[in-house]
Amino acid sequence: MTHYLFIRLRAYVLTLVAACFCCSLATAQSIIPQPQQMTRGEGQFALTETTIVYHAPELKELAAYLRDIVEPSTGLTLQLKATTAEQFLRLKDKKHNGIGLFLSNDLKAEGYTLNVTPQQALIKGADAAGAFYGVQSLLQLLPAEIMDSHLHKRMTEQGAWTLPAVDVKDAPQRPWRGLMLDVARYFHDLRYLRHYIDCMAHYKLNRLQLHLIDDSGWRLEIKKYPRLTQEGAWAGTEGERLGGYYTQEEMRELIKYAALRGVEIVPEVEFPAHVMSAVVAYPWLSCTGEQQVLQTRHSISPELLCVGKQTTLDFLRDVLDEVCDLFPCRYVNIGGDEAKYKRWEACPNCQALMQREGLKKASELQGWLTNKVARMLKEKGRTAVGWQEIVERGKVDEPVVATVWSGAMGDSTKIKDMGHKVLLSPNAYLYLDFPERVVEGEVPAATWRGPISLEKLYGMPCEDYSADGACIGIQACMWSDLFIHGKGLPELRPLNENRSEAYIDYLTYPRLLAVSEVAWCKKADRSWERFTGALGKHFARLDALDVHYRVPEPVVKEEDGRVTLSSPVEGAEIRYTLDGTMPHEHSTLYTAPFTLKEGQKVRAITVASPGHFSLPQNSEK
Ligand code: ACM
Ligand code: ZN
């Protein structure tokens, strides 16, 4: 038996034991994000060989999605049948075991109900997204291994796949529940993007902003400007080219993949700064027109797109035309952060434009450009969203969405007063490129401000959504500049491998689960105690999803020399040393509290699965 299968079996048996003795009450309470309302019913529903998924004709793809998750893990065969909710409910009398997926007019956008009895599991969604979230809650009520596509039918003989009878009524508090992934600094392949989307969707996040353009790479094919990807997507020399890009065809497929999972991909077309990759391809885009070289190390270029040339505006219109043809989303992100205006101050074309427009400072040209581009997008029925600088550099009349990422969160009020909407991505809470803790052995991560613990993120202040308020939601950001093009990522003990994707997973999880709950729930409904209680069960789920999460350190409690160890990861082992050496997965297994002898010091790790363990937690003394 492989280690891999061993850990799966262990987790599975644990889940089944828990299901038998605790009657799934804990399972029902462990849905993340916490549903708005949930009550426990009598008995449980079991997936069996004869379970049928009945669905509204419009939800055929969702039914197939559910089947494609359930079949590989359980080894069951699920039949799909199109029908109506009324007919499905009539089947109840015949004691037919079925899952029903339907739509309902009287629910809030993206909301759903889930009613599980021993005979039926009925999901009604306000829309396709709502029905999808109902399915995610149903999956979270089943054993975690339901998400494990490697499991196959090996486990089916050992126990039933059951979920507790429940009544859930749920809807998100915020319309924008996002994640930004920086694919410009490091080119993540499509396989990884699908994995990222799958996990986001499982936790009911609905927007993935792809940071497609930066100094280090242009990652989206633009047919009218082929050099953007022929030249701008690649750094390094012949034979050791680093980078990559998505063709429009590939992106179209990804958009479809994400849409089925309730995730809208929001493209970020960054300008006027962070555009070295465009300038390398077409030097006439910059103020100086000089040929540049793409860097292999992280740097922020002083080059800007030259706003004073008509050719630049034509370029932006052409690029946005293709972007809008490709991406069906209502919002298009136009970047806008961190411009330094030296180039515009020295450029005769930019200076002439300032004179014509009566602008006093070069920075005001950015506001002028934002207005122009926001109008271009409006003509196409889209709304511009960008970093907060888009409304802070001169007057912008066209309503936009400003992403607050730095400064005080009070910036939101100012932005609202200017007539714009706000998306919250404060770097103090939602920049996942900061480490969770600064402890011995932690992976290198951003250091320009303090760490962001799970608890800190969970406690992020943000007002509840209201239609006439400013804030439309929150978005966590996963920047990749620390391992630009995969260079500079050494062998790291907590990663146990050298893939950049493992590093991204490590920084993203488990914090993404806190993002999910902050985004979905009303502020008053957040409970750190409930969340951490539920979280313990989700590590097995993350294992099943193949997520390389950061394993939390054990909790070491010492009272009068007596040591108690516990792990936030349900079912995990704790291993420890007492002689000051670094514990590893074969160190002494913790089984019960013990007493320290003179000179001994506890160093303990959580071992979630073979090769996947935490950093050491030391006793105080
Ligand atoms: C940013 O972090 N420069 C948006
Ligand atoms: Zn210029």
C-alpha cells in the first residue's frame, strides 16, 4: 500500500467512524463558508448504485459536474434525468433516492436552498450560480474523500457515502468574492489555473482576476499585436526562455470552465505602468521609444505607456476590443497602480497633452487616461475596475470600481464620495504573498509589512454590503514576484518540493477559507470559534483536492511542567522531540500528555500526511 493510499484510508475510516457515532452533526456544522441558516433534520441520505440526479434542463451541465465528482471517488454510477421540481417531489412518495437540481424565482441572487431527507436531496438555486453553491454545500456534507478523484471505487465496500438530513437556506452577503492571481510574474499553466478555480469554487468564491500583464511578461494573445506574446511573454536567452502565454482559444476554454463553476474571470490589462513587456514588443508605446529587454529578476520599470501619442490610445482600444470580445464579464480591470511620472514629465508629447487639457501635474494625465478608457469600456457595456490609483490621480467622471489595496480602509468613504464603487483588497489583510507567521524555517515570502495570520485575516474589518453602499466585495491577492519565472525558489522544507505551484498553494491555504467566510457571511455571523472548529475537518478535503496547504503548527500547552499537544488538523499525527533537535515525521508520536524533565524542551510538528508536515512549534521554555 502506498503512503498516499494509507493516508486516504486513514482519513476515510476516521470520517466513517465519526459519521457513525456523532451522527453527522459536526459535519453539518462544518460547512465553509457558514450558511446563513441551517437546521438539522432526522436521519441521513445515502448515495447508492440507484441514486439518480434529476435536474432542470438548464442545469444539465451542473448535473454532469456533480456526476463527474462523485463517480471517480465513490465508484458509483450516477444516472442523470431532466425533469421538473414538481415531478421530482412526487417521486418522494415512491421512496425514490434522488438528488434534485432546480431553479427558483424567490431566492436572492446566487442564493440556494438545500433540503435533505433520507429519500431526497433537493437543491433550488436562484440562478445557475446558486444551484452550484447548493451542490458545494451538499459535497461538503459528504465525507471529504468525495472530492478525491484518485480514490476510485476502492472504498465503496467499506461504508456508505452519507450526508445528514438538513434544511439550509443560504445566500452570499457580498456580490464580489474574489481572488487575484499574478500570472504575469510567474506563468501558471492551464492545469494549475483549473485547480485554482476548482478550489475557489468549492469555497463559493466567484471572481478570479488574472493579472495578465506586468513588467515581467505579457500573458494573453492579442491577434493584432502578435509581438506582445512572441517577444513580451518570454525572458531569458535562446535555449533558456522563461515564461509563456495563453492563446485566445485556451482562454476561451478556461472562461467556460470557470463559468460552470460560478467563477467569472476578470482580465487585468495593466497600464500605464508595469508595462515593460509591451514596451519590449513595441518600443513606440513608451515615451522614449527605446528598445528594452525583459528582465529575469523582479524589478519595477520606470517606463510608462506614452499617453501623449494617439498610437497609444489606438493600441489600448485595439487591445480592449479583443479582450472584450474574449471575456464576457461585466468588469474589465485596467490596472493603474504604482506609476511614477518621470517619463511623462520629460516627454514632449505628454507635456503637449497636459497643456491642451489644462492639467497642472503629469500625474493628472492618468486620470485623463482612466476617463478615456472607462468610456471606451462603457461603449461596450463594461465597467472599468482598477487599483485605487485610478481615482486618485486627477478627476475621473466616469463611474469605476477602485480596488483599495494600500493606505487606510477609510479611503473607501472618499472613493464613494467621488461617485465610485469600492472593492476591498487591503494589503494588511488580503495580500496572501505575506507569510502567515514569521517563524524558523518559514518559506520566503513578502516582508514589506508584517505577517497575516489566519486569525488576523478572519477578523478583517469590512462593513456588510448594501446596494446603495460603496463596497461591492472583497478580493485576496496572490502576487508572484517572489519567484518570478520560477527562479529563486529554492528547495523548501515545508514544501518538500520545488514547484512554484506548491508555493502558491502553501500561501493560499488555509487562508482562502477565511477569505471565503469573510466574503460570504454577514459580519455579525462570523465566529472564530466556529470557523476553527469547522476548519479542522477541511484539511482532509484539501488533501482530497490535491492542495498543498500550509500545515498549521501544533498547539503546545504547558502547565506545571505537564505538556499537552493538540493539532488544528483533525486526524493528523503530532511528532515531537525533547532534546532540542528538529522533529521530523518519524520522531516520537504524541499519544497523551507527559511531564518534562529538567532541561527538556518540546519541539513538535503536525504531520498531516507522509511528506506533508508543519514547521516546528516550540514550548515556551
Ligand atoms: C499593488 O500591490 N501594487 C496593487
Ligand atoms: Zn509620453
